[in-house]
Amino acid sequence: MIQLKQTIIHKQFILMKILFFTSAVEDYLGDGILIGLRALFGDDCIDYPKCEILYQNCPDNVLSQVRGKGFTLYTGLLDDIPIDRFNIEYKLQNGYYDLIIFGDIQRQFGLFVHFRPWLTKRNTIIMDGLDTSQPYPARGRWWRRPYYWFLPKAHKPFLYFKREWTDDTYFNAAARLLPAPVRRRLPSAKNLRSISFSVPEEKIVGQLPEKKKDFPKHIVDNELADKISGSTTTYAFQSEIEYYQDLQDARFGITTMRAGWDCLRHYEVAANGAVICFKDLDRKPHTCAPHGLKAGVNCIVYHDYDDLMGQINRLDKEKYASLQRKCWEWAHQNSSENKAKELLSVFTAENPQLAREISRYSIENQTRNSVASITDFL
């Protein structure tokens, strides 16, 4: 479970309330950020509707439906603390919440449209974690149905945080009809910002583990799986403990672009002390997550089996140790808490007045037994 950093409110401080809209399905981006915000703000971060699959008491028949067996994010990380979810609509319309976050705009557009009259650039963040590079409302599902054509835009005037931000990320669906070379010359929307998945801090190993083999059993690259004895491309483990132990035993963890460039697998490999081996990472648009991986610094970038094995065979112990440690540090940099802080930091940097208000909010960090303003965490 996450360790809550208990909030204390002094008479000169204000209470910052965050309303976080959730979806009734796995949302690796939004759910990871929610975990981080709950660690920072406790019950002042209100998830609505309740994100049941993140809580300790989630029924087994619900968890059994979660993709990827629920590993990493959906293992009861949130305590079922009392959360005030009563009369959300009235409270939102009357300014009760200091910050409103749509964690999954493509699934939550109905709520966005409903509450649009009360949303401003000073109180709203839009997040889009879908694998598609097309944002709301420029996906095919929007322009194929005429009754969607006049939906209010979510990137005007709000900051729009997009995970799969590529050369095809345009809010005008007509841009997709242009030739690719022309499309690449079009400017990005001014409110578009990058964001990535995260991994809960408690899922990151406390120290680098001793290695027993080169590769884990689960290998997501078909070419490599065919040539590495004992590997499989399908889920190899029934429990998270077994899955993590296999990664901890391996020197290297294989990952690739899946439905999108960003994948929870990258973070799981790094969190368990293996070195990320990322196929074709150099072809990823720089605006697209994951961010901060650098070939030869904290990961290995390869193009095929021979390329990967050649790079591995040239590694000496010192170079491997450096790659491993920096890859592990990358996992810490991308913890759910740190990504939540980063989100708030980007948002407040573009809202100076809000930043001044937030600076009056005080948080006591139990692990350090000291009081600091929220800006110290950003």
C-alpha cells in the first residue's frame, strides 16, 4: 500500500482539493498519476467515480477482468480511506475544488461536456493516455459520427497532456488528409504537453539485485523469443511476485513498441533492476513517451537479434553496472509520485496565480518529519 503523506492545515494555509475523474477500465496513465496524487494529498485527492480496481478491497471477480493480471498498478495500492464523493456536481459548480483533472478525456468526454461551463484554464488539466496518436475529438470515432462534430474542444484553453504524441497528433481531423511531409510541418497545438506512464515507488526494488541469467522468461519480441531458449511471448506467470523475481534474476529485460510507444513493461523492467533493451527506440518521436531513455547511458537500443547480442557481448562488468544503475535511477525518476509532481509543476508554471495559492498549502512528510510547502514537491 502507499504511504500517505499526511496533510496539516495551518490557519494561514488553504486546503487544496483535487477532483480526479476516473474511468471504469484500466488506465495506466491516469491511474498511475492518481496513485501519486493520493500519496501527496491523501483524502484531499478525490477520485470520482471511485477507481475500485486500485483499492485493497476490490472484489476478486472484478480484478480477474483487469488486463495484464493487474500486475504493478492493480494490487491494492490504495487504502480504502474515507473519501467525500457526495454531491460532486454541486461542489464543482460552486468552486469547491481547486483543481479538476480529467484522467482519461477520450472516455470522459461526456463529463467534460457536462461540466464545461465551470472549467477554466486555472482549474483544469486534461490527460489523454490512449494508445492512439489522435487526440480528442480528432479520432475516427468522432468525425465518422456527425453528432460529434460540434463537441467542445479540450485543448482550448486547457493544457492537454498527451502520451502518444507523434507526427500524427492533430486536433483538426482534416490534417490527416494531408501528405505526411506536409503534415509534419504543421505546428503543434500550443496547449499540447507530453506525459508518460509511471511506476509506484513501492514497486521499485530497494537495491540492485544479484543476477542469475541473461534474459527473463517473458520476451515480448517474437524474433528474440524464437532464438532464446525457454522464453515465451505470452504471459508466463500467474503472480506479480513470480513475474518480478524473474525480471530481478535477469541482466536484461526486452521491451518494444506495443499498441503505443509507451508501455508499462519499460517501467517494470527498470524497477526490478534489469537493463532495458528497447527495440527500435531511436525511431520514436521525441515528443512521445517514454522520455529520458538514452542508448548506452541507461538502456540498450537494438534493431534485431544479432544487433542486440553484439552489443551485449561487448559489455564489460563496469559498463553493465553503470547501465543497470542508471536504468534503475530512471525508474525512480518516473515513480508515480514524481510524475504527479511533474504534472503539477508544468501546470502551475503556466498558471502563476494558482502557483502562489498552492504555495500556501502545507504538507507534512512523515518520512522526513518536516513541514514543506507543496512547491517544494514540484
